[in-house]
Amino acid sequence: MSKFADTKELRAESEVAVRGTGSGRATLRVGVMTSLLVIGPLALAMMPVLMIGLTERFHWSESKSGLLATIELGALAVASTSGLYWQARWNWRSLAIPATLVIVVANLAATQVSGFAGLACARLAAGAGSGILVALYFAFLPSTRSPEHIGSIATFAQVVTQVGGYYFSSWLLPWWGLNGLYVLIAIIAALLLPFTIWIPGGARGSENSAVDPRKDSKRTVGSRLPGVAGLLANVFLFAALTGVYAFFGEFGQNMARLGDEQTVQAMALAAALALLGPVASYLISRRFGFAWPIVGSAVALMLILALLAHGGYGYVGFLVLISLLLILWNFAQPYSWSIMVAVDEQLTVAVPGAQFAGIAIGPVIIGFGIQSTGVTGGAWFALGMMTIYLFLIMPLCAMSRRAA
């Protein structure tokens, strides 16, 4: 059987798996690949609590602890972008095993160091290993027949991990301390190792890859522009929404006139309700194509940002607005991944790098807007970035519709 005939078989397996009627092998493969996206950046899900642990253990300033988080996030982004080189050349399974081991060793090493330089090196290595695992998921995504289904499952798992990771690590920190959390991350990553046999081999040494390096090498610079536009769209989407998310507290206190306790309660409830987003995208799938869910959610998010900027809402209004923002964000994410698969399969692997770039710059931009013109200005800065996102993504929606 040829390489590309087997690729069709893999796509058929993944489609059957997500619909719940397929073989255990197909379901396990999708589950393992999804776990790469969840377990890889597990430290990021615990980051708020890890920052508290760093401050308590080393008595560092917030800026110094934040620099450590930036180092890990930057390593993750750079390592995930490296998939542009190896996704069609190297064996994926052979990459997953050492990347997982690096995460395990780096987190264990973090328990033995006492200075900033040593801990920074450990978190840099952990971030690099995490980036490889995340990139492997996005290298796998184009080989599936329904990336919006697979993406919805992965987004749901991400939200559960983020919410659960925050509350679970908050509960564990007083008992285990910072070292205990690093050991826990190492143990969870190590549990992935026996399941790496279910990771596809990729383009080299395996027939499962959907990317044909012979065809892809002949693509012109102009043919890459839609993929580049898709990556930029992800940057602006995550910059706008992550920036606003980072300052939910400011919106609650200044625009809704809420106290700290009420603001935190609303944020916690909104984070749980965010699970409705990937559930809705999974159920809707392609019934309305990609254009309507993406454009519709973008317009709705822009309306929510405008309402956040206007102010005058109380606790219920604040809760509704931030809940809808998180729901729509998680609803749109699987479709934005699917658009990338439709317009440029090879560049799909760079999506996490683009998203992490947005996560890195978003709070800085929104923070500047808040500092310059108040909380209202921060919301309008986010609205401007969402406008750019919509401008970039709409032509890609038209392209994917023609392809369909």
C-alpha cells in the first residue's frame, strides 16, 4: 500500500474515532495525540500558583518571577515553531520520547536548584520539551479528516486542564510546596511514555503523515501568504483576548464596581462555563461551514469588548460578558485551527508559536492601553486587534469554502 493510501486510512480512523464508533486503536491514537497538547504545557496551567510558590520560596519580586515564566513560555513558542523543519523529515515518535524525558528531568532538576540562573535553565529546558509535544499535535492535525472535531476535543481537554490545574495546584501548594508541584508535573509527563507507541511516525519512516514534502517544497512564496495570514490572525486573536483576560480584575473593579471577592467568583464561574465553547463547536462541526462560526464568533466578541468598554453593568452583567467571551473564544479556536489546515497544512504546526506570541504581547498592549487611557482604552485596544483578526481571517474563510 502506498504512503498516501495509508494517509487516507489514518484520516478515516480519526474520523471514526471522534464519532465514537471506531476501533480502540483509532480512539487511543487521538487520545494520545490530544494528551500531548494537554500534558506538554501543563506547567502553564499551574503558572499562577507556581508564581506564588516561587515568591514564597525565593522571596523574589513579581517581575523576577514573571521573567522566569517568560523564559519558559518563550522556549515553548520557539520549540513549537521548529516543527516547520522536522515535521516532514524526522520520526515523530522518536521526537516525543526525548521531549517527554526532557520535561521529566527538567522538572525534577528544578527541585534541586536554589538560584535564579539554575532554575531558569531548568524551566527553559522544560519549555523546549513542552513545545515539541505541542508541535507534534499540530503536525498530526492535518492528517485527520475532521480537524474541527479533533480540535474541539483538544480545546475541551485544555480548558478542563487549565481550570483543574489551577484549583488542584492551589490545594496542593500548602501541603507539597513548590517542589511538590514540579514533581507532580514530572510524574504526569512520565505517565505519557508508555503510550508513545501510538504516536504516528510522521513523514519519515512512516506512511501516516498528510504532508507530502515533495509537493510542499515546490510551493511559491505567494502560495504561502494565506498560511502566513492565518498565523498572524492567531497572533491578533490571542493578543486581544489574552490581554483582556489578564485584566479581568481591572474590568470587574473599575467598570462593574465589584470587590475583589466578587470579581474572583465571577472569573471562576466564567472559566467553568467556558467548557460550553468546545462542546458547541464539536456538536455543530461543519453544518455551517467554517466561515459562519468564525466570523459570527468574531463579531460577537467585538460586541462584548465594546460592552466591556462601556461599563455600567453590575455583577450579573460582568459575569455574563466574561462568560460569553471565554465561551466564544473556545468555540472559535477549533475552527481557526481547521482553517489553517485547509489553507496550508505545513504551516499548521506553527500555530502554537503564533498563539504564544499573542499571549506574550497581548497583556503588554492592553496594559499600555489601560495605563494610557484607563480600562476603557484597554478594551478599545483589544477591539482594534480583533478588527485586524477579522480582516485577516475572512479571506481564508472564503478560500476554505471554495476548497470544500
